[in-house]
Amino acid sequence: MKHLQLLSLQGISRITELPDSIGKLASLKILDLNACHNLALLPKNIGALKKLTHLDISQCYLLDHIPKELSSLTQLQVLKGLVVGDLISSDSCSLEDLAGLLKLRKLSIYTGNVKFPTDKELNVLQDFENLEKLTIEWGGKWFSGKQNKNSKQPNSPANLSNAGGVKMVDKPNSTKAPQDNISTQLNETHQPAQTASAVGRKLSKKFSFMRSSTQTSSLNAGDTRSLQKLELHCFPGTAAPTWLIEGKLKPQKSLYISGGHLQTLSIIQDKRIVWNVKILCLKFLSELKMDWGDLQKSFPELIYLEKVRCPKLTFFPCDEHGVWLNGKMEAKRMEESGLGLSWSFLKRSDTIYPITVSSSTSK
């Protein structure tokens, strides 16, 4: 077993803890514990997996803290399911403890702290210079700083839905990006038609080949951070947080928001907020209010929009799938970039463009 590089225990719900012997897997690079719903403890010697690049502990609802030894995994590039809460023990790993993980490209966080991220946590996130995708989900038994007496699972779907005011049966599955799930990509090639979500994913993949050729005077002008995609789930505030609108964690290409109590994205304190994102997905936001004119002013670079169950978004020229595409803008941008990419991949037809899968495994 000393040469084992990938270990997947995904979906094995009977696992309650990992054996200490896992620390002997010196060559392990990928550890997939996704949806191990009864996993309640990670061993401290997980820090011995010095070659680990991918760790997925998302949907492990009984995990209420992560051991500090995780901070020694300096080769980590993908970390999913990091638990950040108020009620943690002295040996729990905080976000500040992970400041040395400078190779992180993708990070997803579960938190019950309505004030997350604090200034210190924000500084850590900003210092992840290679971070391309960040997902933050609020909820859990510590939501609003109080324990939920009706549940023992800090990050269970029921708690998250209560925090965001939406039913989890409707919760989008966009947290798994297409590049994170090879099997999902391969399965899509056998579908007769493209759904709205599939169209958005393909568009997002196309952007990975494009370079921005212009600078704008919006609030994130001059920001050289690499963050491309930001997902916010069950955000507890009514207005976009300061750390987002000031550009500290403002994404360059894609913004996904689902659930929660957000009411505005365009005008905050009588000041118009301008975003440079090209892809915008808004789902299950019953309190978000905006008309099509406001959105165009605040998102002038928008190419793809998807909205689902947002009743106060009015006069949006979306199709029956809740999708709007700005084909002319994207065709012009691709032509100017000299990449020769065709807009035809967005047409709803039976043609699915082939997906190239690299030899290395990606989570």
C-alpha cells in the first residue's frame, strides 16, 4: 500500500472514523471522503500525508472540526468541506492555521458563523495567490451563534436549508464544478441535449482559455488576485458584504449565489456596484430585487445569466430554462482574442463538443 496514490471512500456511510494507519500511506495524493455521512473524526496523523494534493471531506455532516495537523499538508491544491465554526476545541484547525497552504486552487468552506470571514480570515483568503475557486456555505447548528437543538449534525442539509430559507430538495448542485468531476463530464457526452446548467458549465470551461484584454474602472480595478469563480450559499446578510463589493474577494469571471436573504447586488448605500463577471447564476433568492435595466448597468460584461426561483427579478429576457445568453458580445470577444472559438457550442442541439480528459486525476 505504500505506493497507493488515490483512495476513495466516497459515499460509504458506515465509516465513523479513519484508522491511524492511514498516516502510513506516504504516497497518497488524493483522499476522497465525500458523503461519508457518519464520519465524525479525522485522525491527527493525517498530517503525515505530505504528498496529498486533493482532500474532499464535503458532505461529512458529523465533522464539527478539523485537526490542526491539516496545516502541514503544504502540497494541497484542492480542499473541499473545511469546517469553520465558533465552537471548536484547542486542537481544531482554523482558517488562519492554513495560511501556509499556498498551492490551494480550490477551497470550499462550511461555516456557522454569520460574521465569516473576519478580517483575519479575509487576509488569509487573499494571501492564497493561486486560489481560483472559492465556495462558502453558511448554516449548521452554530448558525447565528446558537446551537440547533433539533439536530446533531452541524452541516446537515436540513440545517443549511433553514439558514438560507430554502428547501434542500431544490438546492443546486453547482458546487461540483465540471472540472472537479471527470465522470460527470463523460456522462454529459451521452446526453441528447444540453440543459441550461450544462450550457453554463461549458461556457465556464471556455473562459479558462481566454485572457482578459481590458481593464475597467469598477471597484475591483487593479486587483491582481487569481480568483475566477465565487459561490455563496445561504448567505445570511441582506446586502452584498463589504469584502465582496470592495474587491477583496471579487471574482473575475463567475459569480454563483443560491439561497439566503440577499436583497440587492446593484445599489448599496446609494452607490452603484459594478461587477466584471461574465457568468452569473442566481438561484432560490426570494428576497433579491432587481429589474433587467439595473442588472445591465451593474453587470456590463455579462455573457451568461441563469436565474431560478427569484420572483423579484423582473423583466428578465430569459428563456424557459431561466437562461439568457449574450451571443454577440461573446462572439466579438472571442474573435478579438484570436482564439477562433465558436459560439456554436452554446446552441441547444444534439451536438456535444468532445471533452478532453487529462491523464492526471482532478477532483
